[in-house]
Amino acid sequence: MSSKPYVREMSKTTWFLSQPRYKRYMAREVTCIFIFAYTFLLICGLGALANGPEAFSGFLESLRSPLGVLFNLAVLIVTVYHSISWFVVTPQAMPIQRGEEFVPGNIIVNAHYGVWAVVSLIILIWGI
């Protein structure tokens, strides 16, 4: 009998390519980079706003450029993917128990989608 335990070989850089759920997990994690970049862009916009109307006008013009529109579109797409993928795993991450039974996962997911739709509608109406 060997006293050495079995250690499964695992690549340190491509481990997530072995299963589709790992790929989805890593895709969700990579979306955080885009969300960080957009947060940094908003902070830069606040800095431009603090520097006066001319600086903020220049910031808004840069957002209207083709590169700015493409960046905003890419961030929108990955943010929607990030939100949807988190809504799907919410029942496993946050199981809700009522009495002895757990609330079905589809109710939790649909509640998240409903709140997302209501908040989006409120922001849309408020922005108009």
C-alpha cells in the first residue's frame, strides 16, 4: 500500500476548458473586467464634470464617438450576460426556505427578472 495520496493532474491555466459549466463560470467572471472598466469610465465622467462644462462636454463627445458607442454596447451586452447568469445560479447561492420546504428555483429566478424589469422601467420613465 502506498502512503502517497493520489493527486489528479490539473492544468493551472486551462482547467476551466474541461467542462462547459467551468467555461460559463469563467465567462461570468471575465465580465467583471468590463464592469470595472465602465465604472472607471463613470469616475472619469465625474472628474470631467468637476472640471467644468467644457471638460464634461468633451467627455460626452468622446462617448458619442464610434469607439465610445462600441464600448458602451459591449459593456451592455456583457452586463446583461452577467446579470442573467447570476440570476440562473441564485437558487443555489441563496436558497429560500419557507417552513420545511424550499421555494422552487424558478420562482426565485422569475422574481429577480421581475424586479429587474420594474427597476429598468422606472429608470426609463425617470430618464425621459
